Amino acid sequence: MKPEQRLLKTLQIAFSVAFLIASCSGPQTTAEQIQVSIVVDGEETKLSIPSGSTVQNAIDISGITLGSLDRLDPPGYTLLDAGSTIMITRVGERFEIEQIEIPFERQTLRNEALPIGESHLLQPGSNGLQEITYRILEEGGVEISRTPVKNTILVEPIPEIVMVGIQSAYTPVSIEGRLAYISGQNAWIVQGDTGNRRPLVLTGDLDGYIFKLSDDGRFLLFTRQVEDDEDTINRLWAVSTTDANAELIDLKVENIVHFADWMPGIDSRIVAYSTVEPSPAAPGWQANNDLSTVRFTESGVVFRPETVIEPNAGGQYGWWGTMFVWGEDHLHLAYAQADSIGFVDFDTASFVPVQEITPYRTLSDWVWVPGLTWGRDNRTLFFIDHGAPIALENPDASPVFDLVALSGQGGLRLPLAERTGMFAFPTVSPASLLDTGEIEYKLAFLQAISPLESDTSNYRLTVLDRDGSNLQGIFPPLGESGLEPQPVVWSPGANQIAVIYRGDLWIVDVASELGQRITAEGLTLSMDWSP
């Protein structure tokens, strides 16, 4: 067969096969349509959609526009069958603002200096104003939910404070200077005699970390706790003690736990302080071991703080913090840390240790820091030293703590009282000048009733001369329950000491050893005494 004939034969076969294939194919049809109903806005709409469509496909085909909150029943991903009904519920959203009054609280302060049944209104109360914004959802015009989304206090309520008299069986005691104390987290001041007292701060939030009268007694320095703020423990404030209508002065300083005190020996109102950083873990802070100062005027103008010592590690157990104590002037500042005591060198902005301390191992979330105070000559430091072991325990577990005097930098070390306990809190009395020109003063401290268990022991107020002689325990009387660990304060005339006993403020006469209870509320937290 010729090539032309073979090609023709091939084409004929191909056409025959194509015809046979085409003749075997069935007729082409479109997808099956089903009928569904859509009910929206009170009307029903019939709709033809391809079989296998979802609810959302049907909504798209219908051209109905859905709001962001509208609800579909069944849900949009559901496959539809013939005769299905889609329900569209329109959901509306609106916001409504409502203002409501906040009733003021009524606070009662008991005062045993007033006759029983007598009362005085210290502060009238007034209601506050609160604005609440609600998010309201409606279905078919009917409200289905009302949710508060914003709450704003427009006006803070002011509590009504009434001072009421309670029976008192105590004779007023004459005092020198000004005696201030915290009771029920409010500050009070006593002047002249213990029957003459008045409130200084009635905010009900003093935490007792800082409570210091200025050297002239005309201002009080204190801390107020801050609620509902995980970044702030408290704030530092000041107030005049001589102006009954004085406004509180916010020093704009936060997180003060260990130290804040007036800078001595200068006319300006300057406060030195050290800070911590709040922490969710016990004890609730991480110390900065820093030192700064802030100055303010008596009219309430506060200047920018100045840094003296930058944040630092603070020695062993430095996370707890550093204690500071002023001498007789602003040039002498001592420090105490868990492993040393020493001086602050202002020229180099550094700590200069003069006595190493064996740190005490508490096995807990607190740290023992030696009690420390200056002598009135600016040359002697009195401190509590961690003594040597008495058995086979490690040095850091020794239960021995002694009162020691240290002269100057690396000078003479003189033991004054053995086994005082770890919370002895030594403090010196105001000085008097003898005919010889020598400065005379005494030293008060707390003596542990159980010296070798002093972390849990109660204590007894004890005084001695600065050379360690004439040691005498004066309060409470033998056989009575002791004092909780606390710093005590001397009167300006050095003849009385203020202590907190069984929750109340007491004044103890040093010569007679007699104590007189000054308050009866059982809520005393801290105190200070100044000329």
C-alpha cells in the first residue's frame, strides 16, 4: 500500500473511534436545585440553591447583609437539605452611661481622753459619684444582656469621722515636747500632757514602715500604703504638726520599707531615704540598697530627688535591704547590713565597713540586720553583734547576740551586755552637758526574756550607762508578759521612754520604773518623740 493510502486509512480509523466515543456519552445536566426558606426581619423568603450548599452559601445567594453580631440558626457552616429553614436573628449593640451615688462610710475613733458618751465630729462625710458604662445587646429590639464595661469614680466619697469618748481610769501624764503615734492606721499627736491629743492624719492607711518627727517637732514624716497597685507598696508623705488645717504633702517617693528620715543639722526640709522594688515573692520586695534625698518647702513645693548612692547588691542577703541611722549632723550616717556595719562615705558615694557581722541563717523569708545607733559624740556606734556558737552549731546558726560599743573607724570594741537577743534595738537618750564639759547620755535596749530563743522571745525594756554600767531592767515588771520586739523612743528630757505594750502606747518613767498606759484602743502601731 502506498504511503498516501496508509495515511488516509489511519485518519478514517481515528474518526470512527471518535464517533463511537461521542455516541456512548450521556446528555450533560446542571447541578440539582433545592428549595430553602430564609426568615429575617419578620419576613420569610423562598430561595432555590444548588444541592450541597451551606447556610452561608444561601445567605450569599440571597443578597441579605448580616451584621457582625447577627446570629444564624443553623450555623453558617451547616449543609442544607431541601425544605430547610434558615433563621436570622438581628442582634443590636448600644452603650448606656449611668451615674450613681457612692454612700460615704462612717468611721468611729475611740478616745479615752474624752468623757464617756461625748462625741465630736472630726470630719463630715459626703457621698461620691460613680459613672458606669454598660454594653447592651438587643435581639429583635428586646434587651437580652447588660454588661458593665467601664467604671469611673468621678468624685471620691469622703468618710464621716466621729471621735467618741470612752471611760478612762488613767490620770493624764505630763510630757515634754511632742509625742506622735499611729493608732488604727491614723496619726495622733500629744502635747503638754497625755489628755491633750489631737489627730494629725485621718486617712486610715498609715502602714508604720516610716514614722518620724523632725528634730524640731514641726513636721511628721510617714508612709501610706497603696491598694490595688502591684507596682507600689506605699508612698512617702509629710504634714505639719503645728497647723491644724495643714494639707498633706506628697513627697512623690514610692516603695519605702527600711529607711526614711530627716537630714539633721540643717534648716531645709530634706529627707533621706532608701527604696525597694515590689515583688510577688516573699517578703514582697527586692531591696535596692540605694540612698537618695528629696527636699520640700513648708508650703508643699517638692523638688526633684537627688541620688547619693546608686542601687547595689547590698552584701550578703542584700535582697532584704540596708538600714541607715543618722548621727548628730548630716555628715555622719551609719549603715547596717546582714554581714557588716559601717559608715557612708559621701565623697565616694560608697559604704565603708568597720565591723564584719556573721550573717544569721534564718531558714525563712526574712533577714536579721543588726540593730544600730550612734552615740551623742558622733564617734561611737552601739550595735548588736552576732556572737560565737555555744555548742556544735555553725557560726551562722549561733543563738548568741550581744550589745557592743565601737569607737570610731576600727577603734576600741567594748562589750556592754551579753545575750541581749537579736531584736534588742539599742537607742541613746538625749545628751546633757556635765560641769566637766563631758557629754552624758544613757542607752536603752530590749533584753530578751529567753536570750537563746530571741527570734520568738518577748523582751524587757532595759537601760544602762554608755560604758555598760548601772544596768537595770525597768519594764514591764518581772512576772508580766514581755514586750514585742520594737524600737523604743526617749523623751526630750531623757527621763521617760515610750513603748508599745499589749497593743497600746505606754510611757515609762526611767527613775521610778513605773509605766502609764496612754491609749486604750489596742491599735498602736508606731511612735516617735521630739522636742
